[in-house]
Amino acid sequence: MSKSRIFGNAICKAEKCVGVIIFMSILFAAFAQNVSASCTYEVSNQWNSGFVASITITNDTGEAVNNWEVSWQYSGDNRIISSWNVEISGNNPYTGKNTDWNGNIQSGQSISFGFQGTSSGTAETPVVTGSICGGGDTDTRFVGNITHSGSVPYDFANYWNQITCENEGKWGSVESSRDNMNWSGVDAAYNFARQNGMKFKHHTFIWGKQYPRWMDSLSQSEQREEVEEWIRLYCERYPDTELIDVVNEPDHASPPWKDALGGAGSSGHDWVIWSFEKARQYCPNATLILNDYNVLRWDTSNFVSIANKIKAQGLLDAVGAQAHGLENQSFSELQSNFNQVAGIGLPIYISEYDINLADDNQQRNVMAEQFPFFYEHSQVAGITLWGYIYGQTWLDNTGLIRFGQPRPAMIWLMNYLGR
């Protein structure tokens, strides 16, 4: 790949950029010092099962701050249940953003916001991070990818900072024979993520396609017990999983045993709600996601309806929008459908992004139009591409590296991300 580096709209070769790099480094360092503020976390009250805490941002700069965002994460079981003077999103880690009336902090002034949470012991005092907090970084977005042919490609860490198992984590792969668990594929990807400081996303707990077929012959009570056992065993083995697709394609690929989990019930999707309840019970620290396809094409309203049912129960942390087949969609339609999904009011994960075009330039042009739209949207928390090695992807022409050489879309993407 090219050794060029991008500064603003200028591109210079590495051997000619030393002076520019030094100058820009000094400039950025000075700017970072000028905008740093202090961010403090304080517990004001605690009891056996809960706590009240606040975060104070003090503007130590010489100029006003307009709009702020901070993040924090608990290492134990502390969780937030209500808040004031802030807009909070996420489920550990949490992100707090200013409201309409407290985004401006004049030099020398402070603002505080508070929240109440639950705990089973001592209330924690986590570190508060953010671009306003001493030059920290709140950008926790990722651009990840999947395993290929059951393993992690040797060059994976060169390009991606999040990993998902393509097939190894699906129930049918793990427990094809009843009570005989094959965790080897998940172990490899999960351990790779831990060793390389990457987020790991589990795909998936409940899906009506790749599930163990021995389930079909069981009674409903046995089916329910087996589903709960599957979720419990996963969470016991991988308790630090950051992200989980709890239910995949709820209406497009419903499991034939969904009645054992509650069926339609009063909500129309009681079986989905039950699945999220069990995921929350056994994996309380994970971000729980509803994932589906055609979310950004033609089935947007139905997906939004299902998501809002789960959200109303306090069980949905984020939504996953599969992004196959968008290469022939108009950009205006994509924007319109995406905005409907954003209206749910939760973080969005673009979960299975690929561009199935054989023509190199066409693939690059679609990537250059769509990817920044996703990545730069405030609600998009991460993007997972669905394969990158040509000939080893789900769809024929989605590969980004062919015979060891990056296609133009891959070159554009790596330049855009600075990787």
C-alpha cells in the first residue's frame, strides 16, 4: 500500500513530510493543552444496593466550551438507572452529552450532572474520559471485521480493531450434538480480541437458521431449558463479551421453537423479549443488540416497531443494521431509512457491511459515499465489515484484498481511517 500520508486536503510522500509532521505535532499539542478541562467523578451517597453520583466538568481553558461529551465505565456491577442534567446513552461504558441548555461552559465555570445507580457493594469511582478531559479521547467507535473460514486471518490486526465470529459462535456450530460443546472457534477469536485490545461481538444467541436441529424433536419445556442453558453457558465462559446480537432476524428467520419462549404473546414478540431477559440475566455487562437485515432497505418500520417493544422493557441497549445489498440503493433512500432507525434513540451498529461489486472503481465510489455517512453519524458506535479477503467472503465480489493486493475501496478506507 502507498506510504503517503494525508494532512487536510494535501497528500505528501513520507520522506518529504518530516517537517510538516513536526509542525503539525507541535500545533496539535498546543491546541490540546488549550482545550483541556478537568472532569471529576464523585459519589455523594451510597447504600447496600445503590448509589448517587455526579460528574463535574470544570473549564480550565481560556475560552468557552460549546457542547461536551464524556465517557466512563464500571469494572464491577455498578449500573445507572436514572440521571439528570445530561443525556446518557450506552450500558457500561456510558456516554454523557450536554442537554440543550448546559452545553456552553464559560472559562473558569463548571457544570455538573448526576445519576442514580445500582450496585451489590461499594460504589465505584471510575475515570472520566473525553476530548474535553485533559485531551482524552471519547471516540470508542470501531471498524471491525469477521473471522474467515473459522480462523483469524494473520493480518487482521493490521486493519481492524473489533472482531466477530462469522459462523463459529452460532449455536448450531457450538452444540451440533446435544450437550457436547465445541467452543474452539469462539475461544480463538475471543482470546485474540483480549490479547489485542479489541472489542468482541458475539453473533448470535437466537437465530432461526443456524441452530442445532436436535432442538426440533424436544418438548417445549425442554426447548426452553436448552435455550436458557445455551445463553448461560456462553456467558459463564465469556463474561467480558462487550457486544451480543441477542436475536438475529426475528421476523425474517424466526426459530420454529419460538412458542417455547413465549411465542407472540401480548406484545407480538414475547419470545424476543424473553431472550433479552435471559441475556441480561446471564451477561449483565454486555451491550445487548437486536440485529436484522433489510433494516436500511425496505423493512425499516417493522424493525423499529420490534426494537421499541424491547426498549420499552429496558432490555435493548443498541440496534444492529445489517448492511448487505446497499450498493444499488439511492443515497437519499439510505439516509431516510437510517434516520428512521436513529429515531429509536439508541446506539447503532452497522453490523454486516459489504459492497458486492466486481468493478473496482464502482466499489470504491460506493464505499467513499456510504462509509463516511455511517461513521460520522453521532449514533453509530461501530461498523463491522463482513469479510475482506477475496474468495473467502459470503458474497462473491465483496472482498477488499485480492491476491494479496488491496482493491481501491480498501485503499480508500485505510486512508480515511488513518490505518
